[in-house]
Amino acid sequence: MGERMQQVQPFDFVVFGGTGDLALRKLMPALYYREADGQMTEDSRIIGVSRTEQSADQFRQQIIEALERYIPAAERQPAVIDRFLRRIDYAAVDATQPASEGWAALNACLDQTPGKVRVFYLATSPALFGAICRSIRDAGVLTDTSRVVLEKPIGHDRASAKAVNDEVGAVFPEERIFRIDHYLGKESVQNLMVLRFGNALFEPLWNSGWVDHVQITVAETVGVEGRGDYYDRAGALRDMVQNHFVQLLCLMAMEPPGSLNEDQIRNEKIKVLRALRPIELAEIKRNTVRGQYTAGAINGKPVPGYIQELNGRRSNTETLVAIRAEVDNWRWGGVPFYLRTGKRMPTRGSEIVIQFKSIPHNVFGRDAGEVLANRLIIRLQPDEGVKLSIMTKVPGPGGLRLRSVPLNLSYAETFKDRSPDAYERLLMDVVRGNPSLFMRRDEVDAAWSWIDTIQTGWDQLDMRPEPYAAGSWGPISSALLLARDGRRWHDGDE
Ligand code: BG6
């Protein structure tokens, strides 16, 4: 386990939806690791809230089981688990009802010391965000140091997101609203900023003069994992592109901020969002692809199709989306950004590929072989790393022969430490009151506006998802999206 870190200020961390999947699978393990690294003060507490009537001990038991399930045995330390469990409390509250009796029990769990940080984490259905915030206020548990954390999705389009933001904003000021996008907490995503702004090498080339195109792929092998009800209403565009992809694209394309100050980063990101060209109706068929997986096989194992996972219910929801996007500004004019995400793809892997332009003139002659353009691959997961392909002379006599070989940085090999989960960093940032890796309201609004144009186009054209076999890279149109431009997706390990 890592060395002892600087402690964050004392806090009470209240998780609404405390017995839900997100809380048990992601939040509690993340907090456990922060405990193990010594980041929590003695008097910091974690309080689960849900409607289930149960005791704090029963809740602790749920946490023990979650830690056993989601944390490798070698990283489960009995003494740390004991310490962690001592912080845990539980209150059964109908959080949408300020008059619910449970609020008094919750209030009794909360430390009344003035100035102590209070975090309200809403790991619930977003439909409840407004009502829960009002109840927090009306039930009298709101303090000046209270923060609220909102999980995605914030709404399902621009109008509904505005309604949620208005409701939450009526209770919490913007600087105390933390809209989480866990991709921003990923080590590799933060490293994108370090790569760009911590090295003199890349930034001069990071523009349309040198970059031919950019690809962002998030491929998953999983299906909808029992989240069919939510997923079928969302689809890949809303589930992944509206948030994670837009954020990755912003970090990739933004101008260097003056500092990492929260508003400087977010001011730069919003400029990218506003420069993102809307994909209007006439361009929808050309620049977007929707797919839905049918039964197939992944790693030799048969897997059911999407419709089968929905128990046969018919659905026009996309489980894959590919988009050719453009950023209309001086830096990126004419450089396509190809975005692609899908479930039930052949391998799990997320990466950003920056394909540079070819050299302007070949001095080597035909016999030396093709001079391939440089390519920078930022691998987000798994096996985080950075790979830069460069042309090299193949050793030996007999004339010059060239080959593209990679300069390879593997995080696992270079940094032996465990790579923390995205939530670990983000949860502590909430306590610290640092919102730089969270989405500001105007970002959510601008992202939805871009997404809405696509979704409306699909609806108007009645553009249904094309089938693709589970375990494939998607329908042929996804390959054609690039082939038309004389390019192809970077699939697999070349
Ligand atoms: C979530 C989506 O936001 O991100 C899921 O709702 C998706 O559908 C997940 O599986 C992917 O996250 P990660 O961290 O596994 O890449």
C-alpha cells in the first residue's frame, strides 16, 4: 500500500443510495483505499442512507461483503477494515420526504461541529436529485460547508438537464455542486494533461499543421450487466458520449490553461465544446453510426444479443456509436475526431490515437519500404501507457530498410504502485473542495446541446441501430466512416 499521505480535513460523507450498486462497488472500495493510505482523520465519518430499514451493523456487513468482492485479498488489511468500519453509520430515510422520520436519525449521526465538511453524495436515480436536495434543505441538515455530488446522467437531454441543475442550484451554490465524471479521475486521463503540458515536445505539433486525425475509442466486452432498464432508455450516445467522450475530447483539444485552477481548465474546455460542430440533419447519416449487438462470442465464449438480454423486448437503443466530429477553431480546423464506443466488442480497451501527418518528402527511395506517419497512442485502460511509433533503420548491411517501431511507456512497469481507481481521487477532491475535475454547469449544458442535435437527427430520420455480432468491432458502417476518408480504426495491437 502507498505511503501515508497528507490527510484531508475532517468530513462527514453521506451517501444517498448507500446500499446501491455504485455505492458498494465503487464508492466504499474507493474510500477504503483512502483509509488504507491514511488520508482520513480520526473523526471523519461515512454514513449510508437508503429507504431500507436496517441497523448500522447490517450496513457494515454489506460493506464487508462489498470489500471482499471488489478488493483483491492481498490488499484487504484487517486492521484497516476495522478502522474503516468504525467510521460507518447508517440512517434509513425516505430522502425525497423532508418530513420523513429518518432525517432526525441522520441528523443525529452528523457531527454538528461548525465548519466540518459535509458531503451529500447522490448515488441515486437522477430523477430524485431535485427532491433530495430540497429535503436536505427543508429537513435542516444543510450547512455552509455542505457539498453535493451528482452522478451522471444529469438529465436525458438539454432541457431535462437544465431542470435538474435548476432544482439542485436552488439549494446549493454552483461552487458546491460536484458533477462527477469518473473518467476525469482516471490516472491516464490526468496524465493526458501532463503529457501535453509537462513536455515541450508535443504541444508545437498538437494542431492541424501536424495532426492528420484523432481517434478516441472506448471498447467494452461487457453487455448491459443487469442495467437494462437504465441503459435501454439511455443508449451509448447518452451513456458514454455525452459525458466521458466529450470530456476526453475537451482535454485532448483544449488550449493550455494558465494554471490548473478549476476555472482556468473549465474555461478552456468550454471553448472546445462551443467549437464542436453540430452534426446537422443532412450530415447525420454520413457522420454517425449506431449499432446494436446480436448474439456472438467473446474470447471463444458465446454471449447473448442485446435483445435477449432485455428478455426479448424489442428495442432501438444503440449499444455502439461511432461519430466523425470536428472542432471548428484555428487549431483543429479540418482535423477529424473519430469517436467510437461499444459494448460487447472483441477486447476491452480505451485509447486516444493521435495520427500525425506523413513526412512532406521521402528521401529514402522505394526499396527502403514505406515511411509510415508517426502515431501517438495514449492507452487509458487497461495497461495504461503511452506509445509513440517512430521510423527506424532496420539494423544490418544491404541498404537502408525502414520500419516503424514503438517507444513504449508502460505505467505498470515504470511505476510499481497500484494504480488508484478514479473515484479515489475524485472523492477526496470533493472533501478538499477542489472542483477542477468536475463538470461545471455550462459544460453539461453545451455537451447536451451537441448530443441533442445528433439524437434529434436519429429520431427524425428514424435511423435505427445496425446489428453487429457480439465480439466484432461493430457494423461495417463504422469502418466505412473512416474508410471514406482513406483511414482506418486502430484496432488491436499494431
Ligand atoms: C459508465 C457507463 O459511466 O462507464 C457504463 O454508464 C460503462 O455503461 C462505464 O460501462 C465504463 O467505465 P470504465 O471506467 O469501466 O471505462
